[in-house]
Amino acid sequence: MKIKLFSILFFIFCLFNKSILYAQSNKCKIRFKTDTSSIFKLKTIVISLTQNGHLTKCRPDDMVLVDKGVNFAIEFESPEFIIPGIKNIKVYTDTLFIIAPKNMEPVIINSKKRVVQQTLKGFEYSPANDSIFKNQSLLLSMQRLPFRILQEEDEIKYIGGRVLYKINGREKKGITGNWNSILRAIKAKDIYKVEMQTEVPAYIKNQGYDVIINILTLDANLYGKTFSAAVIFNTRNTIMPSLSFTQQHKKADFSLNISSNNDVQSTSLQSKVLEDDHLIYESKISTKYKYYAYTANLGYGLRIDSAHDIGISVSLHRYENNQNFITDYSYPAPVINQRNILYNLGGTINVSYIHRKNKFITKSLSANGNIESQDFNNRFSFMQPKNTDSINHQSQTRPSYWILEYNYLDTKNETYNIEYGIQAYKKDFSQSYYHYSINNITNENLNILYSKEDSLLLNQYAVRPYFKYDKDFSPKKNFILNVNTEYYSIKNKNSERKYYLLPGINISYKTLYKNNTSLKYSLGFSFSKPSEDYFTGILYYNNPTETRHGATNLTPGKSINGGVEYTIVKKASLSQNLSGWYSFDEPGFFTLYDSIQKIQVTSPNNGESGFGIYYSFYFQKLIGKKLNISFFSSISYLDRKNNINHSSSHGILYRIQPNFSYFINSKFGSLGFWGIIEGNRVTSQGSYNGPLRYSFFYAKTLFKRKIAITFIADEFLKRNRLTQSSKNYDNIKQFTNNLRPNRMLSIRIAYNFSNIRLSKFAQKKSTYIKGEKSAL
């Protein structure tokens, strides 16, 4: 009986013990222990375990049971240390967790600071992070950007053309030409980024701009006033004052510029004509030259609301060229003394309306109107010097035009932008001739001897739709397609109206590589229409040895171009460009010698053609935190022909543009140098000297930078410069030497005031005639 009872109890005990053993087999013991070698005391840690929705808290050295093979999470709470937790951990056996600090190995970090970053659209610069320039003005700090050079202390230029400035992605309509004053008033440390966009929208190109500089402020915009008044005195006894004013409100901005520019020179002109190496004409003429220019620009921009802007700008000008020609010697016939006077009075008005349909779509409508009055007087004198002239050949030229443009820009897609628009313009041009006798007492026009009204009556109109596709294939690759077709019509007084269809296309492909480098390919085909200088002949170039004629039967020229550009931006910026072009049926001037009138006659025709290979090199670097140097050079091979007159010429053209600026300190100011050195330019008849300009300046500011004094020495190495040109045709050789004053010393005194702050603004758009070839 006892044995039976013992057996039953033993069986019950085994069953109970089995259930305990079974439960124990589904559990694991975990324990947390601190590292005894650690100097940190971790006893205050509270450990939280979460498994199957149940929370268990413990401390180090406590033992906790957890389910085997089931996820749980561990978190550590400490008032002294931050210890990362563990998520989604499983254990299958008893486990000991040791809590200890990790021994960290020393790591040396070498930073790669890039002040200027290259992008698919251009370059980016962070003035606020620039340790050298962040306490200077934004104008000085923008020397960091490639292709930007400082000329004097308060003027910065872009060597590639015109710059359109924007604030936070939007243009300021009212600011017409005062950006140097504004940039001088802004501190670099207040600007977190400057974007320099070399790939600009089509409507910006249509305004004549080559690059956009977008200033990002991390705030709405700038508002306040800037005022600048300056005067320049030079050794040619001329005084040139200027005044600029800007006022920027939250919803509007306004600017005013008034300036006067004048020059006085005494030059010497020598001409020689050889036929089969025998002298048939020679003269030496002294010239007294005076130039006066007065300009005024007014701009106003209004931001109606966040989606609508209106802008208007008006510019007025008055120019006067006055040249007295006195013959010192002439062969074989005497050359009559002359006096040429050109008066040019005109104005331009721009009106634009901007509608931002949403964040990504912008529509704009812009209009431009221009009217001018040009009066040219070619007054002949008696053979012996007298106070009065003998006869006046007068021409009155009246050019005018208007332009309308509509543009649609869509940037909603992250990888591509679409832009299209249409431009229409009408251009009228009239010219009349009058011959007057002269009152020998007052030297004014007396009697009209001959007149011909509207001897040159020209009318042009055109409609030009355009389309641009800008595609990013990846963050490192970009493709741009520009297509346009112009329907162009021209009519003059003596011929029927002519019609032309002028297509154009330009494509580019850019790739970004490591180390802030890029490679860009481009290819294009375009037409170029003659400007009004080809129709008039540029009358103010006339002199006793040369007369210029215009032509109205000119047609558009054609050209093909392509190239590759390599750019690298590190501590120094470097860019190299290799390109080529071919043109044909281009309008160009050609000079022949009139053996009857004993004078050189220059007139245009459509016989110009040629090709060229071009290589350029650009380098920019900041040395020692104070010396900023840049160097641009180019060399090209040119082959020019005139297929109508059957003449040709070829040669090598080089150009060098050195530039440096050195900031001494705030007490002693800064100094700098810039120059343009160019070799002989090649024409279809020969060559002529390119420009040779260089300038050294020293600038100092006083009274908390309110007063700026700049000493300037232009072309200081030589007092005079001789420029030469040669023109060949068959067995005739024509040579011209022009001796001009070279050296000029100047002092510029300026007063600057600004209280620029942050706010909002309006923007503007403009338009101009696309594709005209200038004669200059």
C-alpha cells in the first residue's frame, strides 16, 4: 500500500516537474553586467525590455527571463550617458550583455573646401563661408567667380559679356545700371549663395545678356536706398561727373542714372596709296577731336502681387562728335580742309508684364521702342584757313523700331525645362541729303543748293518663333537644344520687297566629372542680318582721305560653328576652349581707291567668307588671401576672302588680358592692374592693329567707406600710340597710320551712401532684335 502511494506521488511529481522543465526550456536567462575595467560608473542605468507587448525594467547584474527565439527590444536610460538601444534582437540560450564604452581610434579628417562649385548650369559660390571675403562687400567677394575681374575698387565686370543680376531667382525691374552700387553696399556674410548661370533661358539671351548672377539671401529681398555721386578729372582737361540713385520698397523699386562723358584729342592721320609699288597718293592731316555724351536712365518696377510684375524703363541720350581736319601735306592734288559734326539724339522705352501662373510656369510679355535723330554735317573749308566754311553737306538719318515678344517657360519637370516664344519687330530707316552754302559772317547754313528727301528709305519686319529644350539626363549630364526660324522681310525705296526664311539651331552637351571638372561640346548654324551701319556706311567715319557709302541690297549671311570647352575649378579656376567656324555670304566693308577723285571709297557687299580655328585659355587664382590674379589669352588662325572683289588674306590673331588686384588692408586701400593686348586683326583685304589698353589703379576709402578716391594711370608707358592698317586689291596697296594720344592720368572722387535692408521686389524683361551683325 505504501509502495503504491509512493508510486502515485512520484508520478504526480514527475508530471509537475516535467511541466516546469518544459516551461524552462522555452525561456532564456539574460543578464547585464558592467565592464569593471571602465572608469565610468554605470550603476545608475535603468534597462527596459519590451517583448510581446510586455515591459520589464531592471538594473545591471539583475537576471531576466525572456522567451526563446522571440524578438525583443532593449533601451537604456541614464541621466549621465546616452547609450544606443537594441531593436529586434533574439536569443536562444542564456546570454550575458556587457555594458562598456567603446574605445575609439583617432581619425584624421582632411577637408576638401570648395569655395566655388561647378554645376551643369554654371557655378555656385558661398560668400558667407568664405573666410577671406566674408567681411568684405559682395562686390569684392565676387572676384571668386570665374571670368569675373575687378576694375578699380568699385566696379566688377564679366569678360564674357553682359550680366543680368537677380535676387532669390527674380529680376529687379527698377535697377537699370546701378548694380555696382548695390553689390558694394551688401556684406558678403549676409549672402549664403551666389549662382552664376552661364546657360541662360532664351528670353534672357533675347535681351542681350550672356550670364545670370542669382544672389540668394535666405530672406525675401533687399530694400532701402543707395546713392552715389562721382567725378573724374584727367590730364586731357576733361571733367566727367555721374550720379546714380536707387530706392527699393517692398513692392516696388526705382533707379536713376545720369552721366556725362567727354574727350578731347589731337591726332595725326597719314595715308599712302601705291600702284605697282609706285606712289600715286599721299597725305598728312592733323585732326582735333572732341566728343560729348550725356545719358540718363530711369527704371521703375512694381510687384502687384506674388504672381504679377510690371516694369518700365526709359533711357535718353545725346552724343556729339566734332572733328576738324587740317591738311598738312597732300600729293598729287590738294586736299580741302573739313569739319565733321555728328549730333545723335534718341531714346528707348521698355515695358514688360510678368505672370507667374504657378511655381513652375512663367509667362511674360515685353515691348521695346526706340527712336533716334542723327544729323551729320560734312563742312568743307576754303584752302586757306578762315573762320568760316564754304559749303555744308548735311544728312539727316531717322532710325526707329519697335519689338514685341511673348515667352512661356515651364520648369515643373525635375529633369527637363521647356521654353518657347515668339518675337516680332518692325524697323524703319530714312535718310535725306541737303547741300547748303555758308554765311561767311555767322558760319551758319545760308542757301540750300541741293536736296534729296528720303534718298534712303528702308523698311524691315520679321517674325521669329523659338523653342528651347533643356534636359538633364543625370545629375552629371545636360543637353540643350535651341531652335528658331525667322521670317524676315526688307524693302528699300528703289527695289521690290524681299522675303527670307532664316532657320537657326544650336545644340550643346555638358558632362560633369570628379574633382569639379566639366567638358562641354557645342554645334550651331545661324544667319546674321546686316545692321543699319551697313545701310548708312557709318558716315561719321568719313575724313578727307576716305569716304564711306552704304548699300541697301545686302542679304543675310550664314555661319556654322562648333567647339569643345574644358573647365576645372579647384583652388584655381582654369578653362580651355577649342572651336572652329565657317561663314559665307556675309556682309562686309571693302575699300577701293578712286583715282579720279583721289580718295579711298569704302562700301559694303555680300562677298565676305572665311573660316577660323580658335583656342583660348583662362586662369584665375587667389594667392596669399590678398592677391587675386586672372589671365585670359587666345590665339586663332583666320582666313578671310571677298568673293565679289576676289581678294583674300590670312593670319594669326592673339589676345592677352592680364588682371590682378591686391588688397593691402583697410588703412592703406588696394591696388590693381588690367590690360588688353591684341595682335593685328585680319580682314579680306589685309589687317589692322587691334586694341592695346592697360590701366593701373590705386584706391582708398575714407570716412567709413563713404568717400572713395581712385588714382588711375591709363596706357602710361607711351605718350602716343601709332595704329596701322593695310588694304590690298589687285595691284593697289593702301596704308594708313593714325597717331593718337595714349597716356592719360585720372583721379576719381566718389561719395557712396546706402541703407540696404531685406524685403521683396519686382522684376523686368526686355527684348531686342536678334541676329544682327554689327559693323564695328
